Amino acid sequence: MTQKIFIVLFVSVFLFSCNAPLKRFHVKNRISVIAYYTGDGHEINKYPVEKLTHIIFSFLHLKGNKLNIDSKKDTLTIKKLVELKNRFPKLKILLSLGGWGGCETCSEVFGSKKGRTEFAESVKEVLDNFNADGIDLDWEYPAIEGFPGHPYSSADKQNFTMLVKKLREVLGDKYEISFAAGGFTKYIKNSIEWKKVMPSVDMVNVMTYDLVNGYSTVTGHHTPLYSNEKQRESVDNAVRMLDSIGVDKNKIVIGAAFYARVWENVPDVNNGLYQSGKFKTSVNYKDFEEIFPAAEGFKYYWDKTSQAPYIYNAEAKLFATFDNPESVKLKTQYALKNNLRGIMFWELTLDKYKNGLLDEIYKTLRFAE
């Protein structure tokens, strides 16, 4: 072997050995970035899809005992989403059942063996037909009150377990199964048989938003990272509770909110935080600058304990709670630090096309590499 050839081989081996730890570090820090999506097949092209690992089309519903696609528009949208996999082979497209107000008959249908079996078989048929990658169950909520007037029963808790097991039996390992879980204490304690359900699913998308919801007559953070003396519900509280009952952290996905919740008639005390008020509306993140202009008295604040932003307008007596780039960055770092499965958000069409919250998630992950 000539000296020149030896030097070339030595340098090649040296460079490979130097790069190997970086590659392992990169893999370690890869987490799922999951977007729920309610848009159509055209709007999706305006977003940086390459920064996502999963898109969950929202929503499909039940028709009888079967998973049903509601319209031709939904069919076309799902096809367009699946076509994205030609450009992004690692992208997964899941289809979600239900949503808030979208699971009126879930308690009844999933309460029988026949209902669960027919549903699972219909899910497989739909996924096969579209070449989609899995099903997401967004039943709000098993065993506790969810959408006003929708039936629920204590038996839902066990029936949900049997539903998930039947889905895994019918779908096998080819398809992913996830479910959207309430991020609040009552759901975590009462809705799911966690030790029985989690072995059959790939991940749980914890809805760590709406923790102060539209029915509340007192303001608060609707999607805080940490708890404080006045508010227990938070991302960290949900993760700690799940971890304490043995849920694998590598299957936990935390949620971010790409929208604000706004209360009116909020007194000018503590900059509107934890004060009486009446829920007014929700505002998409992409519209914040237009709806909350500083020139009209809207002031941004930051809760250092909860690591959450909020807005108060003393003159208009309006209070808003939301995620912003800083809080989304911190949530992404939290997911990495705690070895979680990932971060998801509701939902993609609420974001800016460029320089939005998804971009902040991606930038945080790139920096971590």
C-alpha cells in the first residue's frame, strides 16, 4: 500500500468515526411533529410540509357502526394528503375520527362487540383504499362529560380498551393507531385504562390546550407549560401524571395551540389573569397582529412560572391566552429533554404560511441537533 493511499484511507476512516456520534445524536433528538389539519387539498401546498412527520386529517365520523367519509371534498383532500408521500416518503397520513361534537354515537357504537368489530373492519377498508397510514381516535370523552348532550357512560372506559385492542387485531402492525386524550386531571384519572390501552397504540396525543375552556367564567392560561399556585392543569402536570401511572414517555405527544382564547368584561386586576370574565371568541395565530394591535391597547405579558404568554387590553377589558413562538419553543425543548414521542398542534390552517409556529418548532429541533 502506497503512503498516499494509506493517508486517504486513514482520513476517510477518521471522518467516518467523527461523524458517527453526530448521527446517533441526530437520531436521538428526532421527535414526531404532528399537525392536525382541517383544510382542503389545495391549501396544504402553502405550508412547509417537509417540517412534519405526521398530518392527521380532521375529521371523519361514524355512519352506523362504520367509519364514514362525509363528502367528496373530504375524499379529494385525503387523496391529496396521501399524494404528498410521493415527495416526502417518511410523512405519515392519519385519519381522525370524531373531534369536539363529532362523536355523538361513539358511546353506543363502541359499547357493543358488533359495533367495535364493524368499525375496526371499516377502518382497515378505508386505510387500504386510500393508502393512508393509520387511525386517530378523537372521542371527547369516554366515561366523562364532553360535548354538551352527547351520551357517555362509565362503561366507556372499558369499551375504549376493547376498541383499541380490536383495532390492533384487525389492522395488525401495518398501520399506526393513536388517540387524542384530554390533558386535564379528570380525563387522565377517569377516561382511560392506561396500562391496558397503551401497549396497543403507537402514541397518545395529549390535548394540553383548552385547559381553561370556553365554559370557564374565570380567565387563565389555556395551554401553559407548567402549573402555578392558581392553576394545576398544564403540560407538565399531564406528563407527570401519565408518567406516574406507567405510561411510556416515548409514546406521549404534547399539544400546542395555534390559536388564542379570548374573554371579555375582564376587570383590570393582575393584567386580567385569573379574573372573572365571559368567553368571547377564538383567534387564529395567523390573525394575531390584526386582531391584537398594540396601537389599540393590547399589551403582551409573560408568566415566568407557567412559561406562558397572554394579552390584556385594559380599556376594552379583553384578555387572551395562547401559544406564541417562545412558548412553542419551550414546549419543543421540553419534549426533547423529557424523551417524549413528540409535539402536535391544533391545527395547521391556523398558522402563518411562512415564519409561523411550525417554523419555530422546526428551528428549535434543528438547533438541538
